[in-house]
Amino acid sequence: MKQTTLAAIFLLISMINMNVQETAKIKITAGSASFVATTYDNATAKAFIALLPMTISMNELNRNEKYYSLSDNLPSSPLYPQTIHAGDLMLYGQSYIVLFYETFTTSYSYTPIGYIENPTGLKTALGSNNPTVTFEVLNNTIGIESVEQNSVEFNISNDGVLQYTGYAKKISLIDINGKIVSSTSSNILNISSFPKGIYILKVEGKNQTRTIKIKI
């Protein structure tokens, strides 16, 4: 009886923790209309968020979606949703960002990125052609600052050496999947061997830890 009660308590705590966990929200603007999308807590959404802000020209397809091909692949874990809902933001394959403006059944698999909470007016805003759409992060829940190539706090030399100019007990380089790819207790980090892209520079100081989104 006690074990059953404890199990129920742990389950309740887990559910509460899941409910209070914040995920980033994205503002999607097409023309004069803007919509708010809630992202999922997965590697694909985090990788997409790392690319924002982004203004792109999306292509019309099948009279139910707009898509755009990214220059780089994102991590993917495709699922078969059966039903697509208007406002769904998904990844097709590894590089195609898809924004759906109609609800319909599908036989294709996608990796979920997020969903527009209120898609009313989305179809009209996107129009029937190839609209210009802007994606930007509304709330920075992942604790990452804006993308920087160089700043007063760090610089990246032509030969691929990153130097942090402030005080740091430790600096680490983290890829968009959350994996630490390199770290050092000095202020210098050789990043010449890493693929170009977006990374997170984690700086651990005396009393605080900062994260800065950087572009290599």
C-alpha cells in the first residue's frame, strides 16, 4: 500500500515538473500578421531556434503548406503524425522547414518543431504564392544570447582560435544538440577543427555562468 502511494506521489511530481517546464516561443510574421508558436523540447527545435532570427521566402506546396530548404541539416527524429494540423511547424527530412496552414491526413513522416497556438488567419496571411516569413524567438528560455561572430568579450582569429577576453575559470563549447565538444580552464580554445555553424560558448566565472550563442 505504501509503495503504491509513493509511486502515485512520484508520478504526480513528474507530471507537475513536465507542466511547468518552459519551452521557447517563436513569433512568426507574414505580411502584417503575426502568430505565436510554442516549440517542443527536442533537439530539432533547439537547433532551429539557434538559427533565429530568420527571414526567408517560403515556397507554396499542395495548397496546404509552405516550405523552405535550409543550407544545413538539422537533427531529426521523424514521426508519422497521421493528421497534420493548421499551424504545425515541422522538419521534413533534415533540411526542409514546413509550415502548414491546413488540417489534413498525411502518409509522410516529419520531425515536430512547434505549433501555432491560434492559427486563425494564417492561411490568409501566407497567401497563395511564396510569402516572406520572419521567425524570431519571443522568450529566451534556453538562456542563450544573440548570435555573435566577435564581441568585446571574445574574438575568433582567422586560424580558428577563440580567445575570451574576460575572466573565466572555465570555458566550454557546446554544439546545438547540447553536447560539449571542447572545454578548457584557460581563456583560449582552438576551434579550427569543428564544422562551421552555431555553437554555445559557456563561460563559468566566479559567481555566475553565462552562455553566448556564437557563429563559427
